[in-house]
Amino acid sequence: MSRSGAGPERRQQASEADATAPFLASEHQHIRYNPLQDEWVLVSAHRMKRPWQGQVEPSPLETVPRHDPRNPLCPGATRANGEVNPHYEGTFLFDNDFPALQPDAPSPGPSDHPLFQAKAARGVCKVLCFHPWSDVTLPLMSIPEIRTVIDVWASVTEDLGAQYPWVQIFENKGAMMGCSNPHPHCQVWASSFLPDIAQREEKSQQAYQSQHGEPLLMEYGRQELLRKERLVLTSEHWLVLVPFWAVWPFQTLLLPRRHVRRLPELTPAERDDLALIMKKLLTKYDNLFETSFPYSMGWHGAPTGSEAGANWDHWQLHAHYYPPLLRSATVRKFMVGYEMLAQAQRDLTPEQAAERLRALPEVHYRLRQKDRETTAIA
């Protein structure tokens, strides 16, 4: 008999018994397929029962100065290149002072070996400030203010898309996601090439359309509406859900109900509704751990530029939200080890995440605190 506990025979019997037990997604590990990006994720929800002894992040700053003349994103501030920002009162779009892509970079030339390939990469990088105040993030902005941001997103996609095949709008919110400036802003990178993830989504959506005769994400949205278990928010024109294949703990996917290929194609009514559902989603995020919830998000739409005239009906516009927080405002999900060397792995089911997000109030916790303080004073 083994001195280390149960012997090999007992362990094998226990394993065989487990294999015949009814499957419970919240208890039994399994893998799920992501048809949009052609990859798999390991779901191991039982790991949430283990005590956390890993890194605990510092609590995020809850008080950010409304205006700091030393902050290069504030109205009237001087940026690193010496330019002075206008005293803007709404949004402010400008060229990134330290762009990862430039329009006039030379080509590396032909490769002398198939294992050493390099190609030209040209483009433009911009920064969009959402609001003149540094202490007002998107969920704390008004619906008309968020609608203005959406209009700029659509406009810059159209402008840069006239020249470049890919326009990537993305927001990194919070120091945990590498954001070095708390002022509410996002970035826009237009590139002369389709990035890897865009290429995977292009291939997957095209293949699905060819096989089934309709866009992948249109059918997926309909199925999630029928099943309901992963829906977080619904409105007249939009759906918010935790994808069946979600990797990050509280990852969400934002989908239009109508077939829309790119942001500029959204109608005024769809843009109004998008502003409302974004505010609700981001309020729920902040309410989850009562903190300014960090995430990386971005829009994916059909390629643009010289490619815009091609048939991109297999594409459906969508936004990905990837938040890192797992257990609390100070415990995050790390994508290391197995994730970097094998495949993505998550510690609670998408259904559990969606249920928690659905149950959260749509009034921001800061506003509820103010109401309680006002009531107490009265």
C-alpha cells in the first residue's frame, strides 16, 4: 500500500466513478471552443474554492484631481512634445506623441530566408480624450457625452479607414491594464496590415458564412437570446453577454442586433442606444467590486481602406471587454504559465460570471453613496 495516501487502484476507481457522474460545468473542468478566433479555453470553475495566496494588488486610487495642469491630457496642459492642448469642453482627438506606427516608415525589403520574414508596417496612432475632467470615467458620463464619444469613434474610423485596411479603437482603463494616465481616454491605431486577431476573425467569419449562409455573430447573438443564461443586458438595438468561450473572468461581448459591419454604419438610434447600454455595462463593472473597474476593450469591424469595396457581409461589428479582476478589487487573473505555454484557462464559468453581472444594480455605487450621505444629513 502506498504511504502517500490512496493507492493507485483506489485512485483509478475514484477516477472512473467521477467519469460516470453527471457533468456540471460549475464543478467539472472542460474545454470550450471559440469559433470567432478558432481557439479553445480550459474552464476550471472548481479552482475558485482554493484559498488565494498570490499577489494582491494595491487598492486603486478613488480620488483623481479633476484638473491637473501637469497631466498632459488635461485641457490647456503642455504635452511632452511641447504642444499645448486646447481648452476643450467635450472630446479631444490628437496625434499620439509617441506613436507605435508612423505613415512614412521605410520597408525592410525582401527576406533572404523563409524563417526570417519582415514586412512594412505603416500607420497612424491617435489619442481620444473622452471628457475634460480627469475624474469622470465613461460610466460617470452622461448619455449625450458618451454618444459624442461614439460619434468620434465612427468618424475617425471612416477618416482613417479611407487609407488604411484596419482601424483599431481600444481603451486600456486602469493602471492594472497598463494605463499610465487616469484621464478618461482611448487610442486609435490605423495600420497598413491586418493584425493577427483580425485575420483569425476574418477567416472564421468567412468560413462560417460560406458553410451556413449567414454571419457567425448574427446566429450567435440569436442563440444567446434564446438560451438567456449568458446575457447580461439587452436593449432595442444591442446585446451584452459573457461569451460561451470567454477567457477573462468577467469578459463581455457587445453586439448589435442588426447586421452592421462597421461603426460608421450605425444609425442615430443605434448610437443613442449604444451610449445607454455602455453606461449600464460599465456601471455594473464598477459596482461589482465597488471600484473603478479596470479593463481593456476594443472594437472589431470589417476591414476598410482599399478593402472596403470588397464583400464583407460575413463580418458583424462587435466590441470585446477584457477585465482582469477575478475575486475582488485587488485580486486579478494572471495570464501566465499554462496560459502562455498551452492555452487560455479560466476559474469560473461564463454562466456564473453573467449571473453575477446581471444581478448588479444599474445605478453607480458612487451615486448611491452620495444619496445615502444626503439622506443621513437630512
